[in-house]
Amino acid sequence: MRARLHVQAGQPRHPERAAQLIAADLIGSFPRQRQVTLAVVALGPHPGLTPTPWMLDGLLAALVEAERTPVNFVTIGDHQTGEALLRKAGRQGPVSGAELIERPNRDRRIDLRVGETAGHARPLSVVRELIGSSLIVCAPLCFGAHDLGPVRHWQGPIAALLAGFARAHGFSPAPSKLRMGLRPRPEDSPDRAAVSVGLELLGACFASAAVVLDGTWAAALEPRTTPLAARRARGSDGRFSSLPKLLATTASEPETPTLLGELATTDRVLGVDALDQLALASVLGIDRWLAAALGLDSRTPDHSPELTTSPGRWPVLSLAATRSQPPRLADRAIVGIRNQTRRLPATLANRVTKGLTGAPQLGALPSTVPGEFAGLWTQRWYGEHRPSLTGRR
């Protein structure tokens, strides 16, 4: 079965319109008597790493118009960013996003066992209330770099959400059994196994599944590195030494990924329907086609999707310097200042200014947000909703 890719161009004057049109097409194929589950994939509170608030506004507006609310709400990745996105949704409308969702009871779970061929023989734990519902996933347009020897591969947004969905329900890949000096093939990588299990899990748990990709910006992420504290050392007998429970818990917490270069302005909303009915090759073909369209991969992708509409030429996602050139010291200092200003509390002067103007003050050296939606991001993510004077009168 060939995948269908729905594409709509974004409009700064009506930012929710594109997401609402895509979501309406996807929701129309869902079974009528099934409840809808909304999953949000968030990697960090930054543009390109999380869906935008107006993206979630359009999706919720389509659900309200189709009379499919309330919906179950779950998050994948950074749960704090997902909850913050839900709080910021609905600020411009009469109903907030939190009033349209239900929290599934996580105490009632069911164990599902996957095949041993997937490299994971233990059962996966799934929330009971989600089984049998229709799933719609909202995710950013991110591409993660994976270096397998001298060749760089890219994990697309759909493969990333499937792998994150599998890991969120208890999947852990089996350790590699390759000898020293051998490199794993892309089809034998742990991420490929997680993607396969995530796709199998969708088909086993949900009546139907669809994906909405927020293409307001496209982001390329640096390869994930295992922290030194999380690497297991071998003892004198050659066996792995055990890790303390506190250290293992800290290492399992998600970390905000690092951008590889600048964001690309795509101004698009994409949708994929019947994801649970697609083969693994068709799912990976969507990501490869998107990577080739953005200039990340020059190879002709196999199993390319069928586009319903195409709103023009795709931009090129420019990357940073080559891997052999480390980032400059000045760049590291700027990134450190940016991260530190996000963690520090507001100063007394900022608090006084906020009390006078009614708007929060942004930290110094903010990250670069290109395109016509940059001001809208600042308004919707950092701004506060204030009722108009006409409404008060």
C-alpha cells in the first residue's frame, strides 16, 4: 500500500487554517463510534522541536467541528513541553485546549508481547483506555542525524515518533553482538528495531492511526551521544559492572536535542492517513522523500509517497560545518548563555517591567527563528492572553 501525503501551505494571517484542513481530512477516515486519542510529540520548548500552539488550535478545532471531543491526551518525548503546549492552545478561542481532553487512567494497563525477532521478548505495557481508539499524532518536522561509520543517515519525523512510541511503552533494544571493529548495518540498528515495534504496536492497539506534521519550520538534530556516566564499564573478568539505581534513572531522562545548523522555513502542514495499515518500507519511504526534498539526502528514495497537493518548491535545510570541524568557542559560549537565561528566574527589574506592561520579558540572546511566523511564535508561546477592552465593555 502506497502512503498518501497531504500537504497544505501555512498562512500567517490564519495560522490554524492549514492544520484544521489537514486534520479534517484525516479525521473523516476514522471510525465514527471510536474515541479519539491525541498524542503530541515534543522534544523541547523551542521552535522546530515542538508543534506550534496554532497547530494544536487547528487540530482541536477540527475535532470540535467533527464532534469528536473530548479526546484522550498523551505526550511522547518531553512531557513538560507537551503539557506547556496544551496550556498555550486555545488562548485565541472561546474554549481552552485543556477543556477538550480527558486524562486516561494510567493504573489500568495491559501487557502485549512482541515477537522475539524484533529483539525484545519482554511484554510492552499499554494503557487500557487507549486500546481500540483512533490515534492522531501531532509532531514537529525534525530529522535526527545518525552516523554509522563514514556515512550519515537521517531518521525522519515519522520514524522518530514510532521509535519514541515504542520506547514510551517499555521497548528496549537488545544489546549489539558485533565484534570489535565491525559496524552495524542501518537495517540492524536499534532505532530500526524500535520503529518496527512502534508500527506493530499501532496496528495492535488502535482502530486507526494518522499523523499531522508541523512543517512551520524544519530542523536537523545532531547525533545523540551516550553520556559518559551512562556507559557501563567492564570489570577485570570482562563483565559489565552494575549501575546504581539513581544513576540509571538520571540517564534515562530525555534531554533536549541540539540543532545542527539553523531552522528552515517551510510554512507547511503535512498529514499521513492510515499509518497503521502501511508497511515499514512505505513508512520509511515518507521520511526519505522528505529528507531528499529538503536537501539532506541526494539519493532517490524508494517507496515514495503519493502527494495530494504540493504548494511549491521545498526549501533547503542548511546544516552547520562538517563533522570534522568542531563548533567555535564563541558559538559554544552563546549557546551556553542562551540555555542559562532560560533556566534563570526573572530578575527584579524584569518583574517590575512585567507588572507595568503585562507581558513577560524574553531572555537575552534568543535563538534565531526565521520566517513570517517568528513573531507569531513569540506571541503565542511567550505572550499572555489578555481579554480585549471591547469584551470588557
